[in-house]
Amino acid sequence: MGVKKKKEMQVAALTICHQDLETLKSFADVEGKNLASLLLHCVQLTDGVLQIHYIKQIVPLLEKADKNGMCDPTIQSCLDILAGIYLSLSLKNPLKKVLASSLNSLPEFFLPEAMHRFTSRLREELNTTDLYSYRKVTDNISSCMENFNLGRASVNNLLKNVLHFLQKSLIEILEENRKCAGNHIIQTQLMNDLLVGIRVSMMLVQKVQDFQGNLWKTSDSPIWQNMCGLLSIFTKVLSDDDLLQTVQSTSGLAIILFIKTMFHPSEKIPHLISSVLLRSVDCTSVPEWFMSSCRSLCCGDISQSAVLFLCQGTLAMLDWQNGSMGRSGEALLLDTAHVLFTLSSQIKEPTLEMFLSRILASWTNSAIQVLESSSPSLTDSLNGNSSIVGRLLEYVYTHWEHPLDALRHQTKIMFKNLLQMHRLTVEGADFVPDPFFVELTESLLRLEWHIKGKYTCLGCLVECIGVEHILAIDKTIPSQILEVMGDQSLVPYASDLLETMFRNHKSHLKSQTAESSWIDQWHETWVSPLLFILCEGNLDQKSYVIDYYLPKLLSYSPESLQYMVKILQTSIDAKTGQEQSFPSLGSCNSRGALGALMACLRIARAHGHLQSATDTWENLVSDARIKQGLIHQHCQIRIDTLGLLCESNRSTEIVSMEEMQWIQFFITYNLNSQSPGVRQQICSLLKKLFCRIQESSQVLYKLEQSKSKREPENELTKQHPSVSLQQYKNFMSSICNSLFEALFAGSSYSTRFSALTILGSIAEVFHVPEGKCLIMLGEIIFVFFQNILILHFALFEVSVLLPFSEVLFLPYNSCLYIMKFASKGQKRKKLSPFSLIIICQPQSIIFMDYAYYGKSSSYYLPNLFVALR
């Protein structure tokens, strides 16, 4: 895999108008050391990244200036141009943030002039009348409020102008959107501009300090009038179903925020919002400004979506923590829940259903915040036996298998939160499951295991009350869950639930006792059912348990591997000497304990839970057991045993001598497999082994070249690198010799196919580009070459095509090596001459006359590995 090239940062260069450019030229000094010269050099560049470098020099240059520089027209003009540059940059241009960061560090004696210049430029921006320039001005207002002191101060100075601009722009955008009905591209752009305008209006209310006081809350105040105008616009947007629902939902947030900011006294805000949600507003008791701005909310027929988005604003914009809203806030919380439940039975549109699920989940979060403030009055209304929790459970049960992933996720949040809500209503520090949790657990366990939502809810219960309380109701739950893992659609849910359970159980048992005896109970609960499935389960169950559950269990508890091996070894030994059809040994139709043992060891090694192969073979499983697995009549046992030998979590792990002997033993008996799938797996696993040999040989070769006596960290061998390399050479020589011997005349199709495919893997893995000083197959290439050419005379089409496809894989320098080696053989009178034509393309080889005499291929393999010079 190639190294990804680092992506270069692209920054659009800043530009200024002709008038500002002429101003900089007039103030630039001859030496080019003043601020005007710096800015002139900056704006004349076309590379935005280089301009960043110049912008960062502004403040250091000003810090060197004399404090009397305030009267310097050069600095005044430069500050004015900098303000113009900032407002001209797009919101996403990195130069905008760099410039803001630099201006934040301006020396204090330059701040008044900078404030004046920036305010002047922003005022000009706010006076724009071009509809399609409103978005740029709105973005500038937003950026001024984000970590930019000069910008925030300028917006605060021009608050009346800013609010007026926002009101004017929103009105005109709405009107233009109405005129462009049918032009979806333009309407989408306009609605996005509308959305940004609403969000910036909310940002102003939340961040501008003037809104914290009450001086502006008079009917004749321009700020108040603009606020009322904006509130009226938000109400209109909320009720307009032709707009994007994102725009409507944001308007719902803005309405509640503006009511919270404008309404006085604040103690009556919850009651006002409740009356709006319940459509029971007393028009004679609300302020006139509210009636004029929100008349449709008070007297009109509000749509379901409008009510839904007002509920969202209520939960998001009001402060539910610490019980700050008192009893009226608690009443509003309950009223909001009832409104949402009513809407849940009425709303059928998928997008609104998604909004509703998120808002219900948000409601449960708000309820938890209120309960955490020690509100005793809500205990009866929000405990597990209350009608509200009952309705929430009903909603969860109805939607926990909804087609939308996001909606199912919200049901999980709701269920988890309602459990927390009930816990907060239970008195006493020592939490003991009460009848609500017991009944809830039993009702979930009574459901069929094919219901996916059951797994999610049980996982939440485990996290809330602990798995020990669930196991007390039914100890067979682990076995029941493992039984359903034959269904692929349920496997992810079942494995996740099992992981949650066994993690929680182990933590609980460890906390209960300091002794190690708890591990036996944990193994009995979680490992024993697993071993039973691996031995006795059907094919799908075993496959999915091995792929999904076993890695999670071993990853969390690697020490459990020894327990697994001990139990399975005992089961195998108990049946030794009896008929091979017993499940413990496995048969052609059943893996039994031997298959389970090999599967566990294979997964453990592939995920790095076996420290070294030596420990594995010497301490966990015997040589006889490995050989038993390699030639077992059940093909999957053979594959798992081979996978145990070939796979490793470290690509450079050294292949031990025992492993090489077992691989040779396996190849001797398994080339003639009649199953194409099994042949494919065998070839794939052996290719992984060859890759390990190739990569680990590079490490060994480098150690040998450096004459290092240091053992590689965590490696399996304690011998000198040269010894391991020689073992590799002998092993590969023996493997290739066995494969070539299998290509005798009259050998079966499956044998030839397996041998040729494995030989092709060898050619591919040990193919190194010319010029790389790496350990490679050398003389073996020649033997590979001459044996394959023999197959050219075979009558079977596949036996012709396969070998030549592999020969074409040989690099150009290998062919030259073949000729060189052949000439040596001719001198030794071991080979007869042959003709070879190599055309210009390195990968293309044309074979002409070839005659072969001589001895076994092993005769020409005195040295398997050579380094290309």
C-alpha cells in the first residue's frame, strides 16, 4: 500500500479595491518597513498561504511603533483597509481567522482607532440593498461574534443597525422566495440564506451584552421594535409549510429564545409557553407586543409541525437545570410531554417522525435535569409507574424496530433515560431494584428473541441495574442468546448484548470479592455456553459465534483462553480410543471439541492473545493434537488448524521450526481436496504464511547484516538470525520440491490446481523489484521455471494456462538470473542447453525450444535464498 501524499492547504488570496491599493502605494516608505509597505507586499501576492505569513507580522510591527502613532495617517489608513479586508473575505477562508486572531492582539493604544474604522466599514456593509449580497453581510455579522473582540464590539455599537438589517433581509428573502416558486435551485439558496439569518439573530440575543439588561425593553426603543419585528417574522416562518423543515424548526427555537429574552416577569414565561403549546392562550392577559408579533400562535390554528418545533424550542432554549423555573417550570415540562404524546399519534410524515423522536429524547434529558435538582413534586409524575413513563415505554416498544437507524437510536436514548428517571425518584443511596425494574425485566425476557429492540433495552437495563439482577431471574440467558446467533440478522445485536453483560458481570464479581474464585463463576456463566455451541451448535451458529462473539470475549478476558483449552482438551482426552464419531473428537459432519479447540486458538492468535507460538505449542496444545487437526476428516477443522499456524496479528512474527514442520506435514496430505472452497482457503492461508516469511526474513536479514546479537523484541526465536534464515531456506526448498513432485503426469486436477496456485503465491510474494537489496528466492526460480515448462506439454487446458500465467509473473531480472544459472548448470553438465528469447517488455516472455534432462529439482537447490546484487 502506497503512502498517501499529504494534501496541500489551499487558501484563496485576498484582494483589495483599486482605491485602497493606491492608498497603500502612497503611504509605503522607500525602505519598505512600515505597515503600508507590509500590506502592499501582502495584497500583491497571489498565494494565500504566503499572505498568512505577512498578516502575522502586523501586530509585531505595530508593537514597535511609537504610541504617538495614533496620529499617523498611515496607520489610520492601514487599519481602515484591514477592516475592509476582513469584511471582504469569505467565511470559510482561513485568512479571515488569521486576521481576526492578529487583530485580537493589537496594542491597546491602537484599539480606539481600530474600533472606529471597523465600525465605519461594518456600517457600510449593513447599508447594502442587494438581495443576493445579504448572505455575505450576514456571514460577516456571524464571524464578528466568534472569537473576534473588535468585531463583537463593533456589532454591539451597531446593534440597532444590525437588527434592522436582519429584519429587512429576512422580509425581502421571504418575499423573493415566494416570487421564485417553482425554481427549486433559487428557492433552496434563498431558504439557506433565511436559515442563516435566523441563526445569526439568535446568536445576537445570546452573545450581545446589551440584551442582559432592561434598558431596551421599552416600546419606543428601536431595538425593541426590531426585536418584535423579528419575532413576527419567525412566527410567519414557523407557520409556512412550504419552507424547509430545518428552517421551520430553527424558527421554533428562535421564538422561544426571543420570548425568554423579551417577556417580563420571567416567572410567567413557563405559563405563557404552556398556554401556547396547549392552544389555550388568554388573549386578554398577554402583552400587546406579544399578540401583535405572535397572533397566529395565540388565536390561529397552529399546524402539527409548528407545535412540534415549539416543543423543541421549549426544551432547548429554557434552563431546566437546578430547578430555576420552579413549579411553573415543572408544570411546563409535564405539559410538553402530553403535547408530544398527542402529536405522536397524529404525525405520520417520516421526517416529522424523526423530529418527534429526537424531541422526545430531548424531553427525557430535560426531565433528568429537573429530577437531579431534587424536585420532590415530580417524583410521582415521573417514576416508573407513572403514566408518562408508561407512554414513553409504549413509544419505545412501537418504534424500536423502525426502519430508520437514527430513530431506533433515539428510542435507545429514551429507554436509557427513563430508567435513569426512575432511579432518581427512588429514595435511598443504596439502590435495590424495585418492582418496576423486576417487572420490566421479566416483560422483556418474555418477548421472543427475534425482536431486535429487546437486545438494546436489555443492554440498557444491564448498565442501569447490573446483570446480576437479570441473571437472578433467569440464569440461562447467555445460552438463549447464543442459540439465536444462527440468524445473521440478529448476530450483531446478540453479540453486543453478550459483551455488555459479561463486562458488567465481571466488574460486579471483582468488586464483591478480592479472591480469585469469582473467575470460576464467570467462566461457568459465559464461557461454558460458548464452548457448548462451538462443539454442538449448527454450522451457522458456530460460524457467527466465532466471528462476532469469541473475539470480543477473548479481547476482554484473554486469560479465559487457558480455561477454554483445558475444558476442550479434557473433553477430547475423555474420548480418546473411542469411535471417532463422538462430538468431542469431531467427525466429517461435526467439529466437536477438537474443532472448537482449534477455532479458539486460531482466533486467539489472530487477535494477538497468544504471546508466542512457542508458548502455544508447549503449554496449550501438543504436537499430536496439531497433527490430528491438520489431517482431520472435517474440512473446517483442517482449515482452522492451518489458520492457527499461518495467521498472526504481527506480520513480522518469525515462523518457528515446529510450524514449518507442521505446514510441510499438512501439504503432504491436503493438496487433493475435492472442495473448491477448501482449496481456495488453503491457498489463501498459505499465502499469509509466505508473507510472514518474506517480511520476517527482511528483519532477520537486516539483523544479520548489522551483526547484531540483540534478539528482536517479542520474537519467538532465541537463535541467531542466520540460523532462522537457513531454516527458512530449507523450508521453502522443501515446500517447492513437494509441490513440484505433486505435478507428476497423471496427477488429479485438484492436486495440480492446488500446487500451481500455491507456487503462484510463492512467485508473487517473493517477487521484489530490481534494485532492492532484499532476501529473495534465487535458485528456486530456475527450478520453478523448468518444471512449469514441462506442464506445457500437458493436454489439460488449465494445466497450460495456469503455469504460463505464473511464469509471466517473473520479473525481467529473474529471467536473466535463470539464464545465468542455466549456463552454470551447462558447465556442470547437469543440464542440456535450451534457447530462450526475452522481448523488451519486462513482463513478456516467449519460450522456444526447451529440452530437459537430469535429476530431481531438489538437486539444484543448494541455496534457496540469495540477495540480488
